[in-house]
Amino acid sequence: MIRNSGIQVSPTLEDMIQPDPLAERGQPVTGRVFFLSLQAVLNALVIGVIAKGLVMLIDFITNLSFYGKISFQPATPLNNTLGWMVILVPIAGSIIVGIMARFGSSAIRGHGIPEAMEKIITGESKIPVKLTFLKPISAAISIGTGGPFGAEGPIIATGGAFGSVSGQIMRISSGERKIMLAAGACAGMAAIFGSPLAAILLAIELLLFEFSPRSVIPVALSCAAGAAMHLVFFSNEPVFKMPDIPIASGIALTTYVVMGAITGIIAAGVSRSVYLLEDYFEKLSIHWMWWPAIGAIAVGVTGYFAPATLGVGYSNITSLLTGALPLSMLLILCFLKYTSWVIALSSGTSGGTLAPLFTIGGATGALLGMLVLKIFPESGINTATAALIGMAAMFAGASRAILTSIVFLLETTAQPHALLPLIGACTAAYFVSFFLMKGTIMTEKIERRGVRAPNAYKPDVLQNINVLNAMDTAPVLICIDNKIKDIEQWLLDNVSSYQNNLLIVTDTDENFIGYVETGRLFTTDANNTSLIQTITSKDLPVVYAQQSLAFASDMMGNCNMQCIAVIDIARNKKVTGVITANDILQAYSDHHKEENNYHVSISVKRRTRKLLIKGRSFMQSKFSKENA
């Protein structure tokens, strides 16, 4: 008997011919989507509480570390009076983080999003339970003691871990667990910033690697719930308030696009510098547990001279968007913030990339805007808009999450007139980054470990090709009343031509009966005069011409079949063709050539005469006409 690899196949031919039409079309919305959505919303409510707790913990540690008081009130290190001792605070915090990473989980190290991406691609979206606790605590210590990071990276990682753990408890598939991980991660982002649409786009561009109703529905509902928690725990005002910006003129819009391209070049340099410094840390002879403390020296020294570089720095972003910061502060936020952040992040501490990139990008945009206004005062731009597009273009160029970058700044500033400048600048930065970077700031780390991250999301080619367009209309068929020894002899004569592991068995009218495993023929007596029907298997599936190649390939893969019969159910199950593995590969290749406009002729399958063994006659094959 042919084994079916543990796949349960319907015992009746009618069921095999007529599978569930919803399953055949890959129906994306089923009852399971409802239950996943319900769980995702419940997770988002919990993650919203965690987000609030993380912010409060950061404020508590900031108050304790820089002001020596126990308080959960919002605080920044900006007004501390520690003098030179401020250098010791980030070092102490980083030592604690290093110990937590060494003896707790090394997974707390890093940016947050790249680690979530790696778990999705290679780890079946499974994240250890302890990371749900260790990541936010370590991040709060790192940021609260002056680390130049934002709270969004850690909460994204924590939300993803919570979603993954809930998925493991639910015992769902890895594909569904991926949805839960992405939903949890992006609910965290929505809870921090109140930006549900940007969070959905972040999931699509950086975590899900797909766009389908079965994934978008749970993620969208989760992000909406996360944004609702933002309204409950934080505010209903835009996170980054700024003065209303005017509608951009044609000259101003063109200027913003050029500035976006320049920012994209800078973003590529920023991304490269992160991993260049990581390489230097890798060469250190001391244990990686101490690397964050070494990086914190730069944070502390920079913070001594420029306290604005310490901590989360969301207030810096708001100040940048006023367009009124002096040149000295812009230079501090552009260069010194970059210096402390890139060294600290490269050291492997627990931190994020989003808020620092926005700060550095906003300062870069404001500086470029000031330069343009000095050289071309009639350009029509303003510094606040320049800072806004600098933020978005920096993130778009570094991460290539172009839609997330545009929508995030729209949601967090509530400036509708910024839409056109944001689209132009982000697209320019996105375009430039492909020429300057192979990966992104999110994918470079995992790609160095041999993990390939998708960079384009396309529909399944095989879903869009029907079996009819790829099948061989001249299949090799054998009749139910042929003898085993005759078929065995034919296979020996055509061993170089017939490479499939199955033969299709029909009646004399070419109506499907079943399959014979070619290997089984040679385990019987060579002089066996029994009919082929004695070793015919009837428990393997068939397809029909209107079904997709994706469905056919699934059936073949599940049942270890190198070919599958194509039948016409309207004509009493008459065999009209056959699909082989090579046919599927050829269809995929032809589609790829046509889509990329290769100057080659797309192969057209030859139609040859179907020949059926009847009685004792030998079978004649399309591969070997000399046996006719």
C-alpha cells in the first residue's frame, strides 16, 4: 500500500474529487479567525496595562536614580543635579541589565523588533514565558537609568512575547501563533502612541510578512483595543503636539522630497554604523555581560555634557516639532544623541530604535530646513515640517517600513497637511536605501545569522494558476485489467522516461479507478499474471481542472505523490490529464519569466495522443513512441 504520510484522506472518491470548496480556495475567514480575534483583543487589554506599567516603572527608576526620590510621576533626567556622578547612573543600570541577560535570558538584549522577526521566521513564533517579564523590567532599568531609548521597542517585544505565550497555551498552529505574536506586539505600540493604523501597518511590513483577512482582522482589532487602552491610561491628545503646518507649495514639496532623499542616505549610514560597532564589540575579549556597561560609559559622558540625550526623550521630539529649537540644541540631538544611542544599542543592552531614530531624524530634518531657508529663503518650507519629514524619512530609510513611517507621523501629530510632504520624503528615502543597504536596521542582525527576511509580499503564484493551464493532456494511463508483469516490463523499457512514483489506473473508458505505486510492482513475482487491480490503491486524492495549482501541490506534498490525476467530474470521472511536480515548477518559472518580461518564449505543453493499455497489449507512452 502507498503510505499517505499520516494525512487523513476521505475514504470515498467523491470526497476526494469534491473537497471542501472553502478549503480549496484557501478561505481566509473561518470560525477560528473569530476566536483568534477574541483572544487578540483580550491580550491587547492586558498589554495596555503592561504598557502603562512599563512607563510608570521607567518614571519610578528615573526619579530614584537621578533625584533620589520614590515617585511614579513623569520625570526626565534633564534637570538632574548629580554633576559628574551622572556618568555612573547609566553604568550601574547597564551592569544590572547585563546580569539579567547572563543569568536570566540573553534574549532581552537587542532592539526588540528584529528578535520578534527572527522568532516568526525560524522559531515557529515561540517566545519563552520568562521573556514576558524580563524584557520590560530590563528595559525599564536601562531607560530609567538614562539609556537613550524609547519605551516602544521593549513594549513591542513584550507584547509579542505575551501574544506568543498565549498562542502556545492555546495550542494553535505556528501560522496562527504568528498572528497572535504580531497582534500582541503591535497592540503594545498602539497602547504607547495611540496610533492603531500605524501599528497595523507595522505588523504587515515588519512582522506578518503577509496581507490576508485571516491575519489582518485579529491584528486590527488588537491594535484598536491597544489604542483604546492608550485613551484610558494616557491621553486623547496627539502624542506629539505641533503647530498647524501650512499646505506645501510645489516648490516646497519638491524641496521636501530632496530632503527626504538626503535623509535616506543618512539613514543608511546610521544603520550601517549600528552593526559596524556591534562587530567591534564582538571582538572584545571580555564576556558580553559587561558590554552594556562599556556602552553606558559613552551614555554617561554624553549625558554629563548634554542631559537632553538621556532617557526616553519624547519631549525632545515634541520640541523639535515646534520648529523653534536653537541651533545648538539641534546639533546636540542630531550628533550627541546619535553617538550615545548607537554605542549603547551596539553594546547589546535592552533598548529600542523607534524614538531615537525619530529624534535623530527630526533634528536632521530641522538642520536641513534651516540650511535651505538660509540659501533659498523663497523655497516656502518651514522648520517644523522639515523636522516632521526628517523623522519619517529617517525611519523609512532605516527600516523600509514606508507606510508605517507615513501614517505614524500623521496619527501622532494629527496634521493632515503633512500627508503629501510625508509621502514624497518617505518614498525618496525608501528608494535611496535600496541602493545603499542590502538589509535594514531591523533585518541586518538576523540576516547575518543566515535568516532570510522577506522584502516583498506577493500573492501565491500557484493560487492564481488553474490546473487546466499547466496539466499534461496526454497522461500515461493503465487499464484495470492489465496484468502486473506487462506493466512491469513497460516500466523497465521506459525507465529513463517515466520518473513518477505512481501510475494512474482507469477502466476501459478512461474513468479514474486509483493509483499503483511503481516501486511495488517490482516487489512482486516477475511472472505475476495477476491483474493490476489487485495492487491498486484507491485512497489517494485527485484534482480537477478548475482547481488551483496550490491546491494540487498541497495534495501531492501531503500524500507524497509525484503526480496526481486530473479528472472531469462532469463526465463520470474521466481522466483528462495529469499534473506532475515538474509541471508545477515549470508553471511557476513561466509565470516568473512573464512577470519580469524576460525575452524568452513561454513553453506550451505539447498535446499528444492518449493511449490506454487494454487486455494484454503493451502501453505506448508519449515519451517513447518506439514502443508503439
